[in-house]
Amino acid sequence: MTLTGMRKHVAVLERAGLVTSVKIGRVRTCTLGRRQLGEEAAWLNRHREMWGARFNELDRVIEDLKRKDERDGRRKRK
């Protein structure tokens, strides 16, 4: 990553309150900011649970369709 690219990333994180940086001479030191990611983590957990339930239901539907195809396939061959 270039120095310019790194500076842009750090600037975005600073504006979001996730990091703070201090420049002393030619050295810039970054530390974690005061803002926590609790709200974002809660949003992610809610959506993870929702999508988990949807994918579980999709798995159930697919298994039902496979069983139906197997039953129908056997009947057609006889």
C-alpha cells in the first residue's frame, strides 16, 4: 500500500471516530478511537441470524425437492 493510500484510509477511520492519530516529526502513530462498534456488531448479528434462518429453510426445501425427485424418478423408470 502506498503512503498516500494509507493516509486516505486513516483519514476515513478518523472521521468515523474509530482511530486517532498523532504526528510527531515524520512519524504518525494511530490508536483506537473512543467510538465502539457495538451498534454495527448488533446489526451484523441480527442479519446473521435472519440469513441463517433463511438458509436453513432453503436447505430444508432443497432436501424435500431432492427426495421428491428421487421418488418420482423411481416411479417413472418402472
